[in-house]
Amino acid sequence: MSIITLLTDFGTSDYFVGAMKGAILSVNPLAQIVDITHEIPAHDVQAGAFTLLAAYKSFPPQTIHLAVVDPSVGSARRPLLIATREHFFIGPDNGLFSYVCEREAAPRVYHLTNEKYFRPTVSATFHGRDIFAPIAGALSKGAPPETLGELIDDQVRLAPLAPIRDAVDAWSATIIHIDRFGNLITNITRRELAGEPFEEGARLKIGGREINSFRGFYSEETKAAGELFAIWGSAGFLEIAANCASAARLLGAARGQLVNLKSRK
């Protein structure tokens, strides 16, 4: 039994998600389908890319991740299958898989061209149902990736996630996601800052505000309500947060905003 995850910007009030599941089950009735989310903001490829990156490693090897945030559906943009060492990814060639490909060594990227695996009639507005879902079903039944399309090496990529090192002790980072609690997820990771103990005197600057407090958990004792602090989040990125308050609201922050990091050196 294969696991197929779904991540879309479709919401749940229309028939889209149900139709995709039906298309998968028509090919493989034994497929186990798991919803990651269908609440990605409409057409927001970057939000989809981040959420997929944060979620995919929670699933076992050989999981198939079907992701559809596809504002260019019906155009010349290509349908893709990406095979990594332990996972598969299916969806549009618009940068949605950029962050996953940054984290995975030597991903194999296929342009899905074998129409034998598509639904007999392909709607220009619903490739999620007519191309991606049946391909996921076929892959889950053992279809080799190389039979589904041709290898390419020029897939669309978003700007790299890594912060820019400005000096020995300074980086320019950005906010890459704001969660529903108002926590600001930056693109700073322990990997980029290997050997740089943020907890020991480093400071962040965002929108004219300096943050030099580091916490181990959200409700750790604080001197004042709404005090801003930094914390390593569950997705592996450094977050700016406030206990029981929205850091985004307190700072008037938005995704893409610059965050400066200076270490203790």
C-alpha cells in the first residue's frame, strides 16, 4: 500500500480535492491518501514550497507527494515528477519543489510526457485531476519513473533559501513564512550557522527593532507580555515569536522582509 500526500491551494468547499482523490483511487484503489493541507493561499507558490519542505520528511520512504499550486495551469509550463533518494514529488514546474530540491542530493527530474498515463480527456484548468493524480496512482502501483517522462535539468527554481553571509559575523536573511500564530519563520537554519551559538549574545534586527533574547520554548518565562524573542522552530528554521501574541502584528512584518543577524563575535 503506497502513501500519497496532497498539498494544494484548492480549499475544501469545492469538488477539486475530492475529484483528485477519485482520480488516484481509479488507478490504485489501495492507495493511502493523506492530506497535508489544502489551505495554501491561492496561487502562492512560495508558501506551498515552504509547507512541503516542512512536512515531507515526516513521511516514510517511498511516499509520493502530490502538490498543486498552479497559477499557470493550461499554459506551456511542464508537469513534473521528481525522484529523490527516499521520496517522490509530482506537480507543476513553477518552483514549487525548489526548497525540497535544495535539501535533497541529486534529485532526478522528469518532464511528464507519456500521455498513456493521463486521463483520456485533459482539462486545461484541472491538471491536478487529469495529469498529476493518475500519474501518482500509476507510480504508487510500481510504474518506473523513466516510463512516465524524460529527464530534464532546467526546472524552474525559486531564489535559494540560504541567507547571505555579509561578513564573518553577519548575515542578511529574510522572512520566508508567517504561520497562523504570527510567528515569523526566517531562512536561518542551524546548518547555515553551524558553530554559531545564537543563544550566546547574537542579535537580530528587523524593521528597526533589535531582538537579542533566545528561548527554548514559547511559554518560557518572560519579563513582559508580548516580548519578542528568537526560537528554533520545528521546521528547523529560526523564528521570531512572542508568547501568546503575534510577532507579525507587533512588528508589522511581512513575508520577504529583511532580517539582519549578527553573531556574538
